[in-house]
Amino acid sequence: MSSSVETVRAVGEASSTGARALPLKLILVALCMAQFINAYDTTAMNVAVTSVVKSLGTTVSGVQSALVRYSLVMASFMLIGGKLGDVWGRRTTFTLGISMYGVGALITAFSQGLPMMVFGWSLLEGLGSALMIPAIFAIVGTIYPAGKPRVSALAAV
């Protein structure tokens, strides 16, 4: 079977539950989009510092400290996120991470001051990313067969 037609039994559990399995390309698109959000987030916030300072009525150093805290939280909990993926399951950890990230993004979008932004962006989005990123690579490594299909999927991510 070609990789575009292959489906994932581990993700869809088609044989035991009767649910349809998802095509590998659809899963890869979702994982790539999640990884893009993680990579884009820090860059976008660095560009928007001036606007954020004006909107929240804070200082540049305050917003920069929130940027550093996001990276620090994400990096600090990345190994724990990978271990939780082994314990809870990769799909569960990915789903929890993307949900936490989404809630953090919503809080950040509606933040009225720097403390609210730090909570939403630095803490919740940082923890969400720490859960999501290891799960993304573990899912790709699990569902794609070794060799060229896995290498291509990892390259896409």
C-alpha cells in the first residue's frame, strides 16, 4: 500500500472499536500545524513587543520577561512532557497539550495586564508546548514505518 492510502490502526483503533482509521497524511497535516504554531509563537511575540507594551500599558522589559518565561517553562518541562507521553499515551498527552495551549492563547488574547498575559502565555502555553512537542515526534515515530516514510514525515514536521 502507498503511504498516502495507509491508515493508522493505533490512532483510529479501527479493528477493535469499529471506528474508521485516519489517513496518515491527515494526521501528518495536524501534527505539522501544531508544530508550526509552537515554532511561530515565540517569533510572533518578539515582533509584537511594542504593540503588546502599548495594549497592556506595561514595559518592554516586562513583556521580554514573559517571553523568556515561556521559553524557560517550555524547555524545563519538555522531558517531563515526553515521560507523560509514555505514561498517559502520546495521543492523550498531545490532546491535553494542545487544549492547554489553546486555553493559554485565549487567556493571553483577552489579557488586561502583564500578570494575566504571563499566566496565559508563559505558563499555560509553555506547559502546553512541553506536552505537545514530544508527543508530535513520538506519534510520527510510532505511526510511520521505518525508512523513507518516517524520514519524510519527520522532515515535514
